[in-house]
Amino acid sequence: MRIRRILGLALAAATLAGVSAVGAGAAASSPNISRDDCTAAGGQVVARPYAGYVCSLPDGTTQTIT
């Protein structure tokens, strides 16, 4: 019975750690940018079929246009 309780606590802790990691990953994703900010940063607004517009920056990264 004690082993079952310990395993349950370990599973609960692992689940909470996984949820925390997912939340941190979402917060670390690249933010959206406006068209004006894109051109001011030297980027180019690019239309993608079925995906809307993105900003292609000179360093090779892309960000979603808001």
C-alpha cells in the first residue's frame, strides 16, 4: 500500500512538471509583430497560402503578423 502511494505521488509530481514545461514553452515562443514593426526592422511581409501573413526578418526568422 505504501509503494502505491509513493508511485502515485511520483506520477502526480511528474505530471505537474510536464504541465509547467509546456506553459514555459508557450511563453518562450516568438511574439507576433505588426506590419509597421516588420518593415521598420528591415523585414518583408510575406503572404502564405492558408496561413496568413508573416514577417520574414533579415536574420532568417519569421514571425506572425497581427
